[in-house]
Amino acid sequence: MDYQPINARVSPEGSLEILSSQEVNSLKDDGEGGLYRLFRQCALAVMNSGSHTDDCKAIMETYADFDIRLVQQPRGIKVELINAPAAAFVDGAMIRGMRENLFSVLRDIVYTHSILTGPIGDDTSTSAGITNLIFQILRNAGLFLQGHQPNIVVCWGGHSISREEYDYSKEVGHQLGLRGLNVCTGCGPGAMKGPMKGATIAHAKQREKNGRYIGITEPGIIAAEAPNPIVNELVIMPDIEKRLESFLRVGHGIIVFPGGAGTAEEILYLLGVLMHPENRELPFLIIFTGSAENADYFQMIDDFVRGTLGNEAASRYRIIIDDPVQVAREMKAGMEVIREFRRRCQDAYYFNWLLKIDPVFQQPFEPTHDSMRALALHRNQPVHLLASTLRRAFSGIVAGNVKEHGIRQVEERGPFEISGDADILEPLETLLTTFVQQHRMKLPGSTYRPSYRIVPRES
């Protein structure tokens, strides 16, 4: 990472050239309800694209003297950057992709704040209201293209992966791109960057000039997983729950590559949602894939899903090992199934309105020592609720691993404690131990100190 600071004024690129006085004031306000700190954190993350650390706390401390200010002018606004990372500039000019992403951050933060503090804000206490908020944020970001056939493949996987795993994800993306499919990921490095990289090459071969490389993130994770340089449509959702719902609403199929706690969280969210009875007949193609060396990894994931959620949950996905062409062919065929289903049901191609998401998957979970210890990890509940609770356990582990507030909590009070029934804790501990052994919790070279501790339930 280049620590040499740069001062600069940057003009808007791509969106949001005009702000009201009220919006400008909210972005200057670092008090309760103000947006300054949030804007500063997300802006710094965008300019750290390509950095070799996933420690949000360390990034914020390294650039403690970084500042960002809005300058209103008769013809719009400029952003003044003080002590900004030099890697975001070439010969004193900000890299265009980073400038686009910087103003995407500004666009989403301002728009989300205006909705939540306006008349619609009270409606987010309902499931339909939360989905409507997600729809409005994505629409404002320009993600919906009417008339386009289903072609968005969501790719999940770890930011801390081996070179071989990265190359495999890139080849899958290449095969997707050759078949006219676009890629949506969590926007970071590793298995989020690989499919986009492969797709860009394939789109170039096919002379596809409008390839879409959609990155969906949220403020808590963006510093640890800065947007990779290929992302050309960046969206900042308010929290992890709305980020996860966004993937399922805009994506037409999902590919899962090897990953760690964050990938396990995504898998549990996805399977928990799809196990709702109203989603039983809903087509949604899910493929777990990796190279030949990842066969044991996906066997472990499959064993964990079957051991905790049961065979019905496992029936929702396919595992394809070491065959990028087959992955892409099946995903392409799945798009036709989605298209026909949406057409028959008169549902939009660009937003999956028919998907039923239980409110338990939509309510934000704030990982603390008390909330983590209180998680109900037992079988005396519907399986989709168990999936939701397991998802929250992994969300807390991710927070303790890479999110600033989670790291500080673990430093101050020790690891989060996870308690529950033995028949759930045992497969959970086995999975987590393997993630640690395979260096999937932190980037290679980082010393990993577990942010969690498994504690048997007291009888």
C-alpha cells in the first residue's frame, strides 16, 4: 500500500453532480445522524482498491489524517480530498474508475439517507417496506435495464483464496462471458474479482461493449473488501442484510466458489430463504464449484449443510468440480428457465419480486458479545430459523475478523462466544477450524487470532 498522501479536488464522474444545501450539511456533520464519518470511511475504502490488507481498523488508523470535504459551486459540486492515498492517482489525476466509484458512494449514501429520514422511513419496519427500500436504492443506482433478458450471475467466494482458486474463478467468469452473461459480486478481491476479470476478456472477444461488472457492498465491509478495479456498477447498501437480499433480487443464478466465514454466511442466507414454502417452486440455479483440489472443501460444505439444515436444503444446489464449461453451460440454460418462468408469472426480469423473504432474514443483526451468546443454536425451531441463526453466527465472526467495530469489540472483551446444542456446535466448529487451517479467515501473511470461541450450552 502506498502511504504517500495527495491533496486534490475531484469533479463528479457518472452521477450526482448536484446536492441540496441540506444534503451537503448532512455530509459535513460527524455527529449523531450525520453522514460525514460514513462517507469518509467508504470513500477511503474506494481509494484503497488493490490494497493488500483486509483489516478495516488498520486502514482507518493508517489514514487517520485523511479528510474529505464537499465544495459547492454554481455549476454543481466538487469533492476535496486531503491526505488521500496516492495509489488512487496517476500524475496527480484520480483514476477514472475510482472517481466513478467515489461518486457512486456519495450517490447511495445521500439517497438512502433521504429515504430513511423521509416519509418512507417508517415503512422499513415491514418486510415489504424493506424490499421496497432495496428496490429504490438499486433503481436510483441505475441497475435496472428494461428489456434485457435474464443474464446476471451472482458469484460468491472468499477474498482470501489461493492463486489456483483465483485462476479457476477467472476461467469460470471467462466461460460465462463467452455466453453473454454478466457478473455481479461483492465487489472485492479474490473470488469476487476473478469472475469479473475472466468475463472482461470474454466480452472483449465477443465484442461485447456493454459488459456489466456489478459490485454490491455495504459500509461495514467495504474497507476490508475494497472495490476491485473491474467493477463498473457499484452500489452501497445500508447493511449486510439488505446487501444479501439485493443479490437474490437482481441475480438470476448464483455460483459459489471456496471461501471462509463470509461465504458460509451467504450460503446460509440463500438456503434459508429458499427453504421458505412459498419459494419451493421458484427456479433459482445454484452451483458450488472449484478446481479438483477443492473437492474436499465442497464435500465439507455439503456435510455441514446436511448435518445442520438437512437434505432438503442440500437439494437446492449442485456441486460441479473442475469444469468451468459445464458450470457456464448450466447457468446459461438456467437463464432460459428463469426467463420463461418470469414471463409466465408476469414478474420483472430485472428484480425478483416473487421471491419470499421471511422478515427474520431482513432485520439487521448487530454482533455484540451479548447478542452472539444469545443466539439460539438448537433444533427445536423451523429449519429456516435455524439457518437464519447460523447466518448471524457467521456474520458476527466476519465482523470480528475484518470489520472495524467488531475488531475493536474483540480486542476489548475477547472473542465472541457461540453457544448451542452439541449436534450443531460440532459441525460448526469443524467447519470453522478448517477455514482457519486453510487460511480462509484473513489474507495470506496475516496472523489470525480467532474472533470467536465455541462454548457448550450449560445443562
